[in-house]
Amino acid sequence: MKTKIETATAPGRPKTLRRLYILTFIVLAFTGFGQMPIFKRYGLSSIPGLGWSANYYATHYIHYLGAIFLIALMAYTAADFFASRRKYFRLTKAGVLQIALLSAVVATGVFRVLKNLPDVVFSPGFTMFIDLSHLAFMMLYFLAALFLLITGRKWLSPIQR
Amino acid sequence: MEKGISRRSFLKSGLAAAGAAAASTVALPESVKGAKETELATLIDIRKCIGCEACVEACRDVNAGKYPVPSKPYPKMYPSSVKVSDWSGKKDVTDRLTPYNWVFIQHAQVVLKGKKEELTFPRRCMHCQNPPCADLCPWGAARKLDNGISVIHPDICLGGSKCKDVCPWKIPQRQTGVGLYLKILPSLGGNGVMYKCDRCYERVAKGELPACIEVCPEKVQKIGPREEILKEAKEIAREIGGYIYGADENGGTNTIYVSPVPFEELNKAIEKGDGKPHFKKVADSMAHVDNLAKAMVIAPFAGLAAAALKMVSFASKEKEGGK
């Protein structure tokens, strides 16, 4: 049963945030895959309007912009939850799992950004670990999101009063 | 001690590699020994090069063991538009960069002091200070060493050629039929291994000179801490009214050329194309994303500030509603 609890003092589910997350995730996933030399090989960049996707500098730049937005969004969502939604919603196990996976994606991404800075040199093994784990956590996040979507599980569950 | 290499920098950079250097036939300049925290740069004085290709031959001799030995027949590639890059039948090519030729001599007909002259100079990887090949390699196969040398690990590289696409000079060259991709999805992903000058990094680690520098009869090249190499390049340029390339190109490279003629003229005079790099001005490829990386530090605070603003707005609305 759906519980509509949005009143003047009780906020509803953060639908706008959810949409922003999905949009950011799509942009990051697309530009992230674009870091691998596959868009040109498989003709994606030949599709009218997608020529830019074969430009590694363009996809890299957009990926960074998306990452900045994602980090800001995560900070906003966390603060928003603790300040105004915690009284009305609790995090589900599915939510905790997704937050953990997303945090792992961000953490490995931060290391990748550090590695790209001038004068920061990681060992080849660690660089490879960071690259592969960033990809693996993103794939896990995507699969978990798909599973939650199919099973109808949500991040937040209303607290019955 | 070589000109431009100070005793102070020698003492500063330490003696860690001295033992290894002692075992080598021709050692690195004193100041380079153990200079692990200093990026090494090479100075190429174009005036001195006679185009004898001794550097090319020495490079090929010393690095022959690293050259690709492809397995044939090559896997069928999907989609079929993906072309193989096969240089295994053209190993003798020395007039451009190939997987089997990591340095070549470029020629330029120029007018110098009113006279037509032919200048020659070695071309190879510039070893950028912030190399896009290493930064953007999706597998970490291309990387920059502490001493400023950029290398491509042949056991990790999948040959996607991204390093070449992002290199301002398109230096790395691919050989199909070799490397890790053969063990993963040879038809669907990867296409060999990328090869380029690694500035004889194993020799440098042992305190020896890169082969091209060691063998040059005219001492066209020298290697040392970047600051000192750049200082010396500027001194030469001042003395001869010459020009420098590499000080700022792509944010600064660890290969510095000094020329008696402007590099714009050299660039016009040289043959350019695949495996034949240009001498154009190059902006810092990674500058934009490096600035964005700094912005990432601010991102969580921006998110928190936005949430705080929302809370203040929400509280004031609630207060108004309560009145």
C-alpha cells in the first residue's frame, strides 16, 4: 500500500533527486565506457550527433563534470536525509547496498583522478587495480539498481506512525 | 663533469645508483645518479646532429629484445572495419616511427643565415611531464615513472591505440598479433600492443645512459635533471639566438630541443604524417581536467551548502505556516 505522507512538515520521496541521480549515472556510465576504445570501433561515434563520443578528451571532461555533480548530489542528499527525511523514512537494506556500491565507485574514481594529476605516480599494479575496481563497482551498482528496479525495492521506506 | 650539471645538484641527488653506475661502461652524468625525485630530461641540440642514424641503430640493437614477435595468422577482427597493424614484415623501416623503430632522423631544408641548409634531428617520444597517454590509458599499461620517463607495459597493453589518439604527436605505434588481448577476446577487443621509446629505462635505472645518447658521435643529446637541462637549453638559445621546443609544449616535456631556426619553420620543412611527428605549438592537453580535479574538492561542500540553503528555506516556510 502506498503511503502518502507529504505534508507541510513531512517531505515526500525525493523524486527530483532520484531523476538527477539517474541522469548523472547515465552520463557517467556512457562517458566512462567511452574511456575504453570501443565507441569508434563499434561505430557508435558514426551515429549522427555522437561523433564527439570518440573524442577521449571530450568524454573525459564530461566524465569529470558528471563526477563533480555526483559528489555534490551525494553530499546534498546525505545532508537532506539527515536533516529533514530521517524522521519519516528509514534506509532500506537495498538503499544501504546501493550507497555502499556508489561510495566504492566514487572512492575508486577519486583515486583515478589523483593518478591523473601531474606528479602523482602510482605503481602499475595499483593503477590497474583502481581501473578494474572502478569498472567492477560501477557494473555491480548497475546490476543492483536493475535488480531493485525489477523487484520494486526502494532505498527509503516510510516509518509508520 | 658535463657542462650545465652542477656539483650542488650532484650532492643533492645522492649516490643511490652509484654502485650500479660503476658497473656500466658509460655512466649517466654525475648529477643524474640516484636522482629518483628529479625528472630527467634530454637536451637535443639540433645544430650538432649530422643525421648519421647511429642513434637509430643503437636503439634498435639495445631494444631488439623488446620488439614484438606476433603470432600469425591474426585473429579475425569484428567488426571487419577494424584493421590490423602489421609491421612485422617491415622491420627495416627507419624513416619513421614503427613498433620496430622507436627513434628516427627527421630532415628539414631551411634557410640559415641566408644559406640553404639541411638540418637533421632525432625524433621520438617527448616524455611529457603530464603525459596524456599515461593519464588516459584505461588499463594502466602506459605510465610515467618517478624519473619522468613514460613507458608502455607490453604485458598489460591491449593495443586499443588510445595512447596514440591522445598523444599530441601521435607517437605510439601498434603491432597486431601480440599481447594480452590474444588471451581475452582477440576478435572483439584490443588489437595488439603499442610501442614507443621508453628512453632505455632499465639502463637508466642501472645508472647507464640511454643507447641513443651513449652512441652519438656528435653528442647531440645529453640527459640530466630537467631544471638544469632547461637552463642549459636557454643558455644555448641565448648564445645562438635560437629557439626552444618542449619547455612548455603540452604543459612541458622531458625532451627539450634547441634549434637555430624557429620551430614554425622547421615544422613547415619536415615531412609530417603517421609516425612522423610535427613541431607545432602544443597546448597543455590535461590542463582542463586538472582544473576540474581541483573543483572536485569543492563539490561536497557545494552539495552541503545547497542542502543548508534548502533547510533554511524550509524552516522559514514552516515558521510562516505556524503564524
